[in-house]
Amino acid sequence: MRAGVLIPQGWLGEYSGWATPRAFRRAVEVAIRAEELGFESVWVNDHLTPEEPIRRAPLLESFVLLAGVASATRTIRMGHLVLCAGYRNPGMMLKMITTLDAASGGRVDLGLGAGWKRDDWVDYGYGYPGVRSRLRTLKDHLEMAMALRGPPPGEKPVRSPGRANPAPTQEAMPIIVGGNGTEVTWKLAARYADELNVDGLLPHELEPLLPVLRSRCEEVGRDPDTLRVSAHYWYGNAAPPGPERVEHLAAYQAMGVHRVMTLPLGATVGDEALEAYADDALSAGVELG
């Protein structure tokens, strides 16, 4: 199992009282330090409004932030946990992600989800479609993403002239579907993705659901062992640094989770939180990168 770092963006009000240039510099510094420590990947969310009602606090936009990270790092992978499919049409999404892939030298994973945060949708004029509509939009984006690598077995290619321009730098950009919906979202992951990312499920919550994921793969004729699983070890229920966090990380690894990503609280004000996360991961037997 490998370990990734969520970069503080300001969603939790981490940069309240900061000037935006200072916040941007610190976010990029977190990515640089994560690379120095040997972490496999860094991640951003795609939220538009803060979790707390701190409207003046900087909340950094995900693509622009990752472009800064791409120019400041050399080896660490990067991506979104996850892009909301409803904020950009599929062609625009492909153009943005392939441009970012070029900027990074082929270090991007494409993470997509249906989007859940009502404030983001409403405050930026997207309305708030029902869950079925949001899942249909996610499916449309995943089908378009097949233009980057060819369609699933037995399906016709997606006709998308110009929509993968520029072409991705890497031969097969990994596709991640994020979400805990065991019926539709997991079936979409089984059909289109290289990886399913579950959000906030602790090891004891995830383990009994793994047979469900295997069944979703079997329903679409896929070998379940070819779909990786990663876990967003969510700040809201993650253990603090120390033995309990080591136990959680070891448990994820024991059940075959491919990688764990977490936001080390306190990373905005110093590197200690990142360093403690690295220490706990190594203590759990996790390969950072």
C-alpha cells in the first residue's frame, strides 16, 4: 500500500486571515515537502465554497493549484479527490486534465465523482440536480474519458473529435471514480475505472463492503482483482497521530487497499503534521511511494 497527501486548500478555513498569495505558496510548499518525504501522491478537492461559512478566507481552485504543484515538483503524482463531473462539460474537462498532464510530465490521475456539496452547486449557479441526474453526468464524463484510452471491451469508441486535444502525455492516464454509492457509483467504477476511491470509510466499515464491490465487477464481466481500491482517510474520523492511526493504516493494507490519502491537519502552519503522517505510515509497514 502507498500513501498520499491531501493539500490544504482552504476548504476548512485553514487559510482564514491569510492573503491569497501566501496561501497558494504554502499549499505548493506542502506538495514539495510531501515529495521530499517520499509520499507517492498529492491530491486536491474540487470544492468551490468553504465547509465553514468563512466567505473571505481563501479557497484555492483545484486546477490552478495543481498547475503550480506540477511546476514545483518532479516525481510525485497528483490528482483530484475528486472532480465534480457537473462543473465542466466533458470536452472541457478532458482539455483541462490533459493540459495538466502535459504540465506535470505525465503524473496525473483523473479522479471523477458525481458531486455532493449543495453549497458548491447553488452558489456557483449550477442548480442542484437530483442524484440520478448527477450520476448520469458522471457516466457521460467517464464515457468521454475513454477517448483517452479506448472504450471498455465490447463497446463502440466514443466519437469526440478535438476533445482529447492535447492528447495525454502518459500512455494510459489512470481513471479513479470516487464515491460510496454501492449500487450505481461502484458499478460505474467497475465498468470504467482503474480505481475506486471510498470516502471516509474506516477499515472496519470498508472490509464488509468489499464483497459487494467484487459483485459489481462480476456484473459487468470484469475480474474484481483488476479494480484497485483506495481510501480517503477523512480528517473527520481519522485517528490523531500515534498508535491508533498506525493500526488503521495497517488494517487498510491488510485488506488489500492500494493507497490511502489523508489531509494532515496542521500542515498549513508547519511540516510536523506531514512528518508525523510519514512516520505513522512507515510504522504500519506502508510503502510511501
